[in-house]
Amino acid sequence: MENKEPVVESPETQNDLPEVERLKGEVEFLKAELEASKNKFLRLYADFENYKKRMAQELEAAQRNGKFDAVRALLGTMDDLERALGFASVKPEDLIPGVRSVLENFTRNLKSLGVEAVPGVGSEFDPRYHEAIGAAEGEEGKVMHVYQQGFKYGDLLVRPARVVVGSGAKPEEAESPKPSTESN
């Protein structure tokens, strides 16, 4: 026969049951809070990834538009050069004014794109903008001659100017003949 004794819980065990139930409820609450935080993180991560993709596309579009604007500005110069070559075969002497006009238009187009010439002859030599390729007689530290024009775009140096800089040396004066002290 089976002996069935009723299980009698001690007063200590009865006190632990509400504590266990409370802890189970707290664990469930924390699980739900963790799940909500995880979902929020995943949404934010997805939003950030989309933002990065959108910014990369916008940067690419801005670069493409910038190049497009530059090409559009330079196409006029190509047209002018083609016209100048057409006139050169008819009257070669008319080529010089035409080329001068093309150069002026090209300079104007560069300026419209924000490109400026680096200061040249007569300006102070500045190693940030000038590349010294020689020295010549003249005022020390001043640009005496420009072999290749330099250009800057805003604060960026596109190409330094290749220049000759004054050395401060003056030409030696030719010695004049001294009067003879010999007497005849």
C-alpha cells in the first residue's frame, strides 16, 4: 500500500513562493525591455546604414554635377579653338587675335569655376604658391619672371607657379678706365 502523506509546506517555503513569483515577473519584464531595446537598436542601425548609402549617393551626384559644370564651361573653349583653326587656314595672321580671345574666354571660364591665378611678377615669393626654378638679379625675394602660371581653387593649390626669384644681387658696374698717372 501506498502511504500518502500530505506534503506540508513549511512556513519558510510558503514565504519563498511570493519571492519566486516576483522574480519571475521581474525576469519577464526585463526580457520584454531587452527585446524592445534590441528592436530599437536594429531600427536605428538600419536607419544609419540607409543614411550612409544616401550620403554616398549624394556625394557621388555632387561630384558628377561638379564635373559636368566644368566640362560644360570648357566646351566653349574647344569650340573657339576649332574656329581659330578654321580661320588659320584662310588667314594665318588672324590666328593670334583669335587665340588671344580663346585664352581670355578660358581664363574667364576658370574664374567662373572658382579658379584663380597665383600672384606673379612683382609679388613676394611665397613657397606655398611658388616653385623657385632659378634666381636672377633683382629685388631680393620678389618674383622676377613666371615660367608657368600657378592656380589655386579657394584655399587649395591646383598648381604652383614656376618662377624666377630676385637674388638681391646688382650687376657689377663696369670698371671705368682710371686716368693714367704717367707723364711724358
